[in-house]
Amino acid sequence: MTMMTPNQQTSKKKKRKGRKGRVPMQDMSIMDHAEELRRRIFVVLAFFIVALIGGFFLAVPVITFLQNSPQAADMPFNAFRLTDPLRVYMNFAVITALVLIIPVILYQLWAFVSPGLKENEQKATLAYIPIAFLLFLAGIAFSYFILLPFVISFMGQMADRLEINEMYGINEYFSFLFQLTIPFGLLFQLPVVVMFLTRLGVVTPAFLRKIRKYAYFALLVIAGIITPPELTSHLFVTVPMLILYEISITISAITYRKYHGTTDHNGQESAK
């Protein structure tokens, strides 16, 4: 039996641990994966607690700003329940904290799966985190500054047509605001998600084109759920979503050609 020298044993241990002292994913057991996931979740929870404390301080000025913004300046807000002010305050604190830690959540997710990626793939996917966060903010900004005024105007016109006096509950208004803006923040992640999945070879441009009609139908349904039954508002939501899907196909084609050395079946190039 061949005996290993101390230097050889040390070299072998270093090789097994891989980059930055971490064990490669293929060498990790189920318990190792569970422990790694537990550690990542703990980090996210720790950041959430810190962000929640900050959210308690930011909630009041943010609520005041939104109440006095042009979108809601002419709307008299009321508390129809004793707990409405507290509920609005807590909701804002929690949502503010969640938005603040989105980069942390994305980074911890990346750190969990990165051992299974090559070094160049790790660098490429890490770059998606700031892009995803900026797209999330862009989706919220689009729905708040562009879509929300159309929705409020439509509701006001409908109330006038039906001769209904408008009295807005502050909890109801902000709940509706969250239901409108948060989904758009998530939908604006579509291009970066498609880029990431194409980079890993999970989806292809050909697949995205093949399911285009089903994707369009799903986007139409989503648009119908989050907008009032009025053509202008519906188009204002649906058209950007369809454009976003087409942009995602283009991004997928560019990514596929760059990293896989060939286009999809509908492309012009053949496999090299």
C-alpha cells in the first residue's frame, strides 16, 4: 500500500475544497446541501431583521410622500377600521425591508448554486444580480408613474358615471398599490431570467418562439387580472409585457449564440 506524504495529503484536501475553500457541489452530500441552504437562509433572515428596523423608520415618510404625490393628492383617505393605520404602517415596513434585501436574496441564491457552475459561469451569473434589481425597480416605477394614474382616472370616471361618492380607505388603497406594483417588478425580471436560463442551456430561442402564443395568452390573462376592465389601461399593461417577451427572445438568441456557438433551429447559422 502506497503511503501519502503530508504535502500530498494537503494538496488533495485543497483540491477537494475548490475555490475559496468551498467543497465542489459534486462532492457534497444531501446533508451538506441542507446545511449550506440553512446557512444562506439564516443570512437572509439576519439582513431582513436589520432592514425591517430601517423599514420602521422609513415607513412614515414614505407613506406621507405617497399620500401627497400627484397620483393620490386629490384622494381623501379614511381609516374604516381601528387597526388600519397600524396595518398600513406594518405592511410598508415589511415591504420596504423586502425590497431592500432583494440584492442579498439574489446573491445568497447565487452563492448556493455557484459551486455547481464553472468559474466563468459564476462570474457571468453574478453580474445578473444588479441587473435584476434595477429591472425590479423599473417595473415598480412603470406601474406607479404610468399605469396607476390611468387606473385611478378610470375608477373616478366610473364612480361619477354611477353617481357614487368616493371615499377611499387608506388600507385598501395601499393594498391595491402593492398588488399593482409588485407584480410588475417581478414581470420585469423576465429578460434577465431568460438570459440566465439560456446561459445554462435550460431554454433556447427556438423554445421561446414555439411557446410564444401560450406566453402571449398567459400575459393577457395576467394583464386582465391586475388592470380594470377598460381598453386603454389594458393595452397600457399588455403591450409593454408583450414587448418585454420579444426582447427576452432577442436576448436569448444573442446569449445562445455567444455561449453555445450556434443559433437555434430558426437561426441562420449552423452548429460549428
